[in-house]
Amino acid sequence: MQKINKINQYLLENYPSIWNTRLVWMLLLGIAIHIIFFFIGFVSHGSPSTLQHTRAIDDYFSTGLVFVHIIISVLLIVGWLIFMFKNNAFKNFYPGSRNKLFLEFLQYFIIVFVSTTFYFSYMTGFRLFINYKYDDETMAKNVDIINRSVPFLSQNIEDYTLENRLSPKPFVDFYCETDINKIDKTKKYFVYHDRVYQYFRLYPKTVKQTDERGQFIYPEEEKKNKTALAYFENNNDDKSRTYYFKQQVEDLSQYIKTAAPSYYNYSAVFYDNANNPSTDIRKYRYENDINNLNNKEIYKQKQIVINRETIRILEKKSSKELEKLMEDFLAVSRDFDIANNLNARDWSAMVYHPDTFEVRSFIKLYQTKPNEIYDPNKAPEGRYGDYTKTVVVDSAAVSSDNYLNENGEIMQDTISARDFNPNLDREVSPKDYFKNNISGFYYYTSDLETFLGNVDTIKTDDFFWDAVHLYIWIAFALSVFIFSFRVTDLRSLLFSVISAGVIILAVTLFCVAVAFTFGFKGTFFILYTILVVGLLILLMPFITAGRFPKVVSSVFMIISMMAFPLFIWLIFGIVNEHQVAGCRSQVYVSDTYLNCRGVLDDFGLKISYAMIMFTFVFLYLYTGFIRKWKALPE
């Protein structure tokens, strides 16, 4: 205590402003609490199971720790204000220069900022723990083991059908047609129950011309010759489209041992180290514009690698090597605390059928209760992972009743699956085959996906720069509020709040009245009306100072300090609207409006930091007027 008194006496004699604001003690107390939150973040996710729910990076908010943060911040700030406001002498004391006055505001800002930013300490501890326990080198090895092992989990029959195969090279070069209406019966094709597969060599044709609706024109020669279309894709510049037409059927019998679901066909990348589980491009080819998938070619190369590696393991026909891979995978699963009841010996026996390596047994996505019917599309109780996967596609979905031709017209189904497979009625459908061959084993694949995604997200997410500007604005608003009270009084502060509400109401009623009276609707009218009012508010303290009672200028002075950031944002908004309006006046197709961008779109969060910089410069300059205003007689 004696040491504290000596420090306070030293500050009082040499730095009275710092002594009055309690800056030193508030910083020490704030840093101590930051260390506590850092420790909480470091130990909060010691168990891997805490990383098996979506968005673990948001646990600070979802677990309620943020409310503890708010309570501590409120207690710190209120306690600080009580001690600071006890010094009435300093309430009337006025610094001798603009710099001293601005530095007093900065002290308020620093104290409030330190007292409200415990989130960053928590997240720093959280990230440090993740980087320590799940280092990049180890995780890269684990992900490699996972991606090579998941093909043998056999939880989704659709991952093992023939159209998924991408290795060897002919499977990449040729297009696999699965619509029975588009199969050439005179050429080689492959049949599995009601599924038909045929491989085509394609040739591309790129067009840039559009019609009056802005739609790309279908190639005239192919339309005239009725050349079969495989698919099309818009190029990255969205200024051209490439159509892929069928040239001839290719026979890949030498590579295809069976048309039934086989481990040879698996090509999905379970996890691609890009912060999210993988997405199979083939599932989107007909339903979506394929160019909407980011880095599709890079991802396809990863699919080829997975398929090639899976085939390499199968071609060795070594049950011991297969079992060793599964042991490594289960060891990783134990480290990550993934729920399962697999063992390498039984699992490898389920997979090892060296004749064709057909998928003959399936593993559940979750553990079922006694007498519970397994539903692959149902999330088990207490789990919130992505279990909404279509494990099997019904025959009606594969052999659709209709499809679109090159002119966009609906063509009715004219061919039956029985035309390709006379034994269709005597065979088990893929849906029933899946149900009949569900094993008693389970593996929570979704938990593994979520865990890997959370680890990568926490490592790479820029939580500081994405959120710090919000905490800066919170600290700024509270600091200006406190600063306004210190340089004026409670009466001026209350009048400024009331006046601001009246001004907002008056501007709103004026704009509404003009719109109803003159039938005028315009964004620019509203923006420029607010701009004029804002300029008047900024000028009013200079106009009223010395001419009206001191409280009048103090009201506009407080409003100016509080609302200046909004004024800067308004200027950026007006510039943005002019840029967008100018862009839209030069385009003719309504769809291209989406490409018209302004300064707010281009700079994003940088605008917020620019506003912060301008506001602090404004306050530094404005303290000169505050000093003169304070010197005015009451």
C-alpha cells in the first residue's frame, strides 16, 4: 500500500492528468484480466470433442463467456468513473493546451479499449493452444492418412458408382453419360441395375455472341446437325460460354471390372486443407453453373490423386497393407476423439474382395439404439453435424422422367431402363442393396469433418482485424461520451441527446413530407438533405459561440463530436451511390447491375479504419475550439 501511495504521489506531482484518470492502475488491472482470459482461451478446448460442433471459433459467444466479459467491463468502467469523478477540482481544471486536452481524451479511449477487449486475449490463447496441440506438420500427415482411408468407410453408395471414377487418364479425358435417354444403344455401355453409363469423347465450342435478352447464342451448326450436347460452362470472365458436344463413344472395358459400386470408383476428397469439407463437382455439373465452384480444376486434380491412390492400394491386393492403413486411421480417430466401433481387422475384411473390390458392406454414420432403424439422413440425438447426406439416389432420380434439350424444351422420357437391363426386376435396387448390407459398425464422419474444419479455421481466421474496428468504435463512443461530460456538464449532455432525437425526427418528417407532396422519391435527395443538416450542425458551435448562451453551443459541440463518424460515412455513401448510378447508366442488361460496385464495396472494412483515422484527426483539431469555448464566460 505504501508503494502505491508513493506512485500516486509521484503521478500527482508530475503527471496530474494521468493521476486523475487512473491510467496506470486501470492498465495494470486490465492487463491482469486479459491474462486471465488468455488462460481461459488456452484451456477451453483441451478435449478434441469440444471441436466437433460447427463454428467452434464462436464458442466465446455461444457459451455465454461474452456475458462474463460484459459484466467485468461494466464493473471496471463504472468503478473507474467513480474514482475519477471524485476529483471535483479536475472537473473545473482546464488543460493549458490543445495537446493536453486531446491526450486526456486518448487516456479515456485507452482505458475503455483495454477494459472491453478481453475477446482478443481469449482468442489468442485459443489459437496458441490449437497451434501447439495440432501443429501443421502433424495435421498434414493426419489429413493425408484420413483422405487415403475414408474411401474404405463405405457410408454412401453414391460415392462408389462408376461415374465417379477419374483414374487412369481416359476416365478424365472422356465424359460419362448417365442419362438413359442420351445413351447410344448401338455402342458400348455399362449397366448396373437401372443405371447406365457410357463414355464419350467431346469437342468444345466457345461462343461470345448474345441475343437481345443477353443470353448466349447456341452454336448454329450443332443446332442444325442436332449434335448431342454433353454440358456447357460459362468462362471465368462471364463474357463467353463453352459448349461441349459429343463426338464419339469410347470403350473403356479394359479398365472397368464391374459396373456395380466398387472401391475402384471412389474419388471424393474428404478434406482438402482449405478450411471446409470437400464438395463433389460432379454433383453440381448439371444443376449449377460449374464455374461457381472455386478452383474447380485444382480440386479435380485432388480428386484424381485420391482415386489414383485408392486404386494403387487395391491393385496391390495386400490385405496387410490395407489393414495397416486402417490402423493408422483409427489411431488418428482416437487422437481426435471421434466416436466409432471399428477395428482394423474386421474393417479390412469387409473391404477386401480382390476380384472386383465391390462394396458389399456399409458403415453407419452414427450409432443406433437397440431396435432403432438406421436412417442415413437423420442426425443422431445430441449431434448437430452435417448428417443430411443423400446416401442413395432413387432410380427415379437417376432415370428422370424428363430433361431439357439444347433449345431448353422439355423432352419426355422415351426409353426405359429395362431396354438396357432385361433382368432389372430380378435384381436388387441400389436403395435396397444399401439397406440390406448395413453392418453393425459406425463412424461419426461428420464429427471428423467438423473437427478438421474448426482446427484450420481457428488457425487461419483473422479474428483480430475482422473485429477490432467494432471494439474501437465502442471505445470511441464511450470515450467521447465521458469526455463530453468532463468538458461540459450533465445538463449539456442531456440536452444534446434530446436535440439529436429532435433533429433526426425533423429530417425524417421533412423527407417524408416532400415525398408525399411532390411524389418525389430519390436516394440522392435524402442523402444530400442529411449532408446539409450535418454541415449546419458542425458549423453551429462556431456560429453560436459568444452570441447565444453557452449551453447552446455546447449542445451542438457534443453532437458534432458524437456524430462526426456518421458524417464521414455519409460522404463515403454519397460517393458510392454516384459511382453505382454512373455504372448502371451505362449498362443495358439488368443482370449486369450486380457488377456495379462503389467505394464501399471495393474497400469494405478499410472504410471503417479510414473513418477512425479521420475522426481522431477531427477531434485533435476540434479540441482547439473546445478550449476556446471553455474560456467563454458563463
